[in-house]
Amino acid sequence: MSMLLLVAIIILLLVLRQNLVAILLVVAAYIHLVFGDGVLEYIIEDMYIAADKEVFLALPLFILCGSVMTRGAIAERLIEVIKSFTSPLPGGLAVTTILSCAVFAAISGSSPVTLLAVGSIMYPALVKEGYSKKFALGAVTSGGTLGIVIPPSIPMILYGIVTETSVVELFIAGIIPGILLTLVLSGYSLIVNRDLPRTPWDKSRIKAALKRGIWAMMMPVILLGGIYSGFFTPTEAAAVALFYSILIELFIHKEVTLKELYTIAVDTTKLFGTLFPLVAVAMSLNILLATQQVPDMVANWMTSIVDNRIMFILALNILLLIVGCFMDIISAILILAPVLLPAAVAYGIDPVHLGIIMVLNLEIGFLTPPVGFNIIVAMTAFKEKFSLIAKGVLPFIALMLVVLIFISLVPSVSMFLVR
Amino acid sequence: MNGAGVFLKRLYQIEAFVAAFAYALLAIAVFSDVVLREILSTAVLGTQRFAVYTSIIAGFLGVCLAAAGGMHMRPRVADNWLPTAWNPGINRASNLITSFIFTVAGYYAVLFWHTGFEMGDTAPVLDWPLWPIQIIVPYALFSTALRYLLFVIFPALSPESKEEK
């Protein structure tokens, strides 16, 4: 009865157009009052405790870093370097798009940021070079999702925070799946566009692109090299990358002014302000659920109805794919990860591997209606119809599903570099 | 623009300035910690802690700024369940309920802050009293509640109305 009332309250709040923070606050209050000790002050205390952690610092720094790079010239110069190398290939510009998304993903950590930064340059270029609109939209919209698979990744940081899993290990585990996805999507782009005209190698163009792009190319080296060598923690790497990007945009590329930096900081604060209370309230809710042993109950229930590991992984993937259709990745990770973790561990799935499976599933959710966040971003950015973009991403979704199943069933693909 | 509009604009400017300043301090603190450690082989005790507190200030002020910009994530699954003609009324009711929820949360935030103040809680490593930092929690929740309340009284100020225009 109490659970039914809770569902009714959530539906009522949805009808009354409440934002997610307000809904989570009400849900947390209800659980405290009905199932817990009734002390609502604990919600605020847990929110504060959640925010009072060093690992939390990586979030605002990566968001700010991504914003600086999107406003500046780093994306454009990286694309030019990749383009100069891939143009002799059949469908070279399509490969440039996917590779540019992958490289930009290695410095941004966000899917929409990658889509906007690369897509705003590559979509007009692809259409101009004779690629079909459907393919071009599919490539930039799907390629953008690499932003959350290839480390650094904001959803991976969130997963690490809520499940207390090492963010560095998650980043390392994301490398091979990220490369695999990039190769598969690039291979498809080559095959589909094999009849399009090629541009011959141009050494002077490569040299000029490298000269212009050298500072931008150093960015992923500093960021990822610093993290993987153990030189920096992810938080420190984000701070170093931020200062590096500010320095090169202000003094070398000269694309951003000090006044614009203030605007970027305020805009980023707003973006952080949407994430921050969600993480804090969700953490508060998770502490409460853990106290009530809800994740353990879910784990026991699942192990009683699903009798083997492979069935569990398949069921997990189906659940996450459905959730990805209706929920944004941040809410899905914050709400589901702590609940699913004990069940996954009971089936012998490493928490790091579970993180990668979750991110890959929810990455596909960026492309699936009705939420399909990247489709909506692409609609707004490129002024194209929803149906055309949805058709364009279909073959990419199919390929991503194949990679997802492979990575889910073969843990060593993700865990090889971690162990 | 009416008095409430001017008030919200000034409030936004002040909160944006403080949040951006906190953000800058956060970045400088973490970066200087790396520079001091890697280049000068030294460290200033408590830099990371200091960065965490600036992040808390920027984060909670971000809640107010996101409310001002209508940026808080909202599930839209039930948006079409009621007739479209009711939209203006629903939007006002929605803002009123949000304001109420944040006011209640603000009340409990005051209790939380007061407990910390009474207990004399101090920051680990830095040994600073925590209440001047923790006061940001009730402030941000009440400021957000006030914004939503003003959106109820002056619907033209709400981000939804600005979007529709």
C-alpha cells in the first residue's frame, strides 16, 4: 500500500511538471517518513556529506574544461589534423567525423558537448562533400555518444561517486571499448561511402594542419597521459587541462577573451547547478535505501529468479536499454547503479565492468526515442527533422548493440588493462 | 521590467559573480596543488579541502542560477496528459509546488546548519568553523524557493514564459 502511494505521488508530481530535484526530495522525504526514522534533517545532512568529497571536484572541472574547448578553436584544429590524414580514404570525411568525435571525447567527457563541437563543423562539411543528409546526421549524432564511453567521461565519474568504484579504473576500462566502438563505426562509414570521390594525399596540408593543431593535439596527451601514468588524479588532470585550454585559447588561438571566460564560468555553474543537487539528493536517497537493505533485497530477488550469469547480463542489458529510452543517463546511473551493483556482484560481475556495461547501454539511450537526448540536440543544432535523424542513427545503433553484447559477455575486453 | 524583475536580475548577477569566483578559486586551488607538488615538491596543507568547499558554494549557487534559467532537468513524460489549454495554470501551480518543496527543504537546511553551529563543527585539516560555509545550503534552497514563488506571482518572469515568447 505504501509503495502504491509512493508511485501515485511520483505520477502526480510528473503531471504537475516538477523538476527531478523536487521529485527526488519528495521521494526521499516519503521514504524517511514511511520506512525510515522520520528525521527529514538527515536528507540535507546526507546531501551535504555527498557534496563534501574530493572526488566530486572532477565534475565541475571537466564541465568547465569542456565548455572552454567548445567555445574555442581546439575542436576545429583537431578536426583539421584528422581530416588531412583521412581525406585519401574512400568516405574519408565520414571517418574524420567519427575519429574527431573519438579524439574530442578523449578531452571532453560529455556526449552533447562532443556532438555540438564536432557536429557543428562536420555536418555542413559532409553535406557539402555529397554525403547523404541521413548518413551525415547519423554519423555526427552517433559519433557524439563516444563522448561518454571514451574517458574522461562524466557518467563514469558519477558512477564512481555513487558506487564508490575507482574512477581511474573505470577510465582505464573504457579505453578498449571506446577504441572498439570507434573502429566499428569508422569501418561502417568507410564501407557505406566507398564510392564517394577521394582527395589525394597532400603533404603540405598535413604539415600545415599539424603546425596549427599541435597545441590542441597535446590536450588528450596531457589529460589521459597524466591520468594513466598515475601522475595526476582525474580531478587534478581536469584542473591541468582546464588551465592548459584557457592558456592556449587566450594566448595562442586567441579565440576566447577574458570577458567570455566569465560568461563560460557562469554558464558552467548553471550546468553544474543542474547536476549537483541531483547527485546530492540521489546519494542521500541511496544511503537511505542501503540502510533499509533495498539493494540487497533486489540482489536476492534477482538471484532467485535468474539462475545464471549470462541470463542476468542479457536481462540487465534489456533493462538498461529500456531505461535509456525513457530516462537521461545521469538520473539512470544515480538511481540504478547502487541498486544493481549488489546483484551484479552476486553474479561475479566486477563493479568496474558493470560501470562500462551501464555507460554503453545508456550511451545508446542518447539515440533512442522518446528521450534520445542527442537526437534532440542535433534537431536544434542542425534544424533537421526528428524522423530523418532517427533514421540516420538506426544503423549506428545496430552496430553499437553488437559491440555492447560483445563487451558485456567478454569482461576481459574492458578489464584487460585494469588487471 | 517591474520591481520583482529588477530584484531577480540583481540577485542573479550577485549569485553568478560569487559562483564564478568560487569556481575560479576551485580551479586555482586544485591546479596550484599539482604545480606545488610536481614542480616545487611542496604542498599547502588543506588545498583539496579548500577546493571542496568552493565546489559546495559554486554547486549550491548553481542550483539558484539553474532555476533562474529554467535549466533544472524535468521529466516531460506526463506533459500531454492534461489539456494544452490548462498550461498557464499548470505552470503556475507547478512553480508554487516547487517553491513549497524548496521552502520545506530550506527549513530543514536551517536545522542542519544550526546543529553544526551549535556543535562547533570545524573543517578537517583546515580547522575552520564550518557554519559560514554550510550557510550556503539554506540560502540556496530559500533563494530557489523565492524565485519560484516570484514566478507564480509574476508569470512573465518565469523561464517558461520567456521561452514561449
